[in-house]
Amino acid sequence: MSGLDQPVGPPVDANPAQRPQRATMEGRFVQLVPLDAERHGDTLFAGMGGSQHASIWTYMFDGPFADRAVFAEALKKRQASDDPLFFTILDSASNRAVGIASYMRIEPAHRVIEVGGIVFSPDLQQKPGATEAMYLMARHVFENLGFRRYEWKCDALNAPSRRAALRLGFTFEGIFRSHMIVKGRNRDTAWFSMLETEWPARKAAFETWLVPDNFDAGGLQKWSLSALNNAGPR
């Protein structure tokens, strides 16, 4: 209660979080590096461009990209941006660029940040490296930068993204109706979050899932990340 007998929230550390920088995050399957449109462009276009990859851009703000030059300009804009701040996901074994992701809607004063702008090529989709990339970004947010709330938002019609958020340990918070206009169409937005108080349990689930013993000789998982997350309190 306040001194005026009105309910107020509990006190929190009001020191701002650190703003993310263009850094490298290394894992076993992948590493995230600052997006470099010239260095990564050809490989990213091979995995994301052309009509054969049009479906991965359906719920994004731009794309699909049939033209390499147009794709190059889109990457240059991403590279120049500080919010969103984009990273390229490199496959550790081949050093090939297989995806992009960003930190966005960065609010250090409130210690709130979002992960978004995620595009995985088929070489990364449903692979351990995709999960590891999201683990590395979450760990950096909570353990290095000091944020207390990590957000995931997507088009409410994007069922794979909604399933991914829950699998990764985000909590569904609701639908913001008529939230945006994207490519001339209405977008209702599904909101998810992960809190700093939840991170220790989420981290344990990620790290248990990522251990080599969790994968058989064919690379298939033995324990699902969803089950590991659901084993603890939500």
C-alpha cells in the first residue's frame, strides 16, 4: 500500500538495463554475430530468397524477396538499425549464414526487450541450432544486460510462431486486437513474455535439452523442451 492507502506494485531495482550492442554469442550448434549485409547476403538469399522460400515471409513486415538486389537493400536497412538490432545466425559446423533474429522495442529504463524479426532458413528450421539461438539470446538478455521482461509477439494467425513461443518457455498473455496493419491486412497480435524470475527454470530446461545426450545417433531428441518446461512451475 502507498502512504495514501492505495495499492501499488512492489519495489523493484530501478537501475536501467544495458542496451544490447553488436556482440557475438557462441553456442555449440550456432553462433550469433552482427548482421553484415555484404558478408552474409549471398548465403542468406540462397536460404531465404526466391519463390521457393516465399512462405517464410508471410507474417513478416517485408518480403518475400524474388530479387537479390531488393533483398540486399532490405539487409542493409537491417544492418544499419539499432532498434531492431539484428544478428546473423551462423551454423557452427559450416560457418554458413542460416538465419537472422533481432532485439527490438528496447526499453532499458523499464528493463523490457523483445525478440523478433526472426527468419530461419530451411537449414535451421526445427534443428537444435534454432533452439540454441533463442537460448543464447535469452541468456544474454537476462544474465548480461539485466532486463527483467523478455517479450515475444507474433501475428495471432501465425500458429507455428505461437507454438514456438510456448515451447521455448514464454507465457501467453493475450491478443491485442487490430494491433497493426501489415502488408495492407489487419494483424491481431499474440503477446508472450518471459520474466527474470522465471529465467532460472527456463535456463535449466534449455540446457538440459541442449546436452549431447539428449540426441540419438540420428539427431532426434529424446526429451522435448516443452515437457522440460512444463515439468516445473509456470
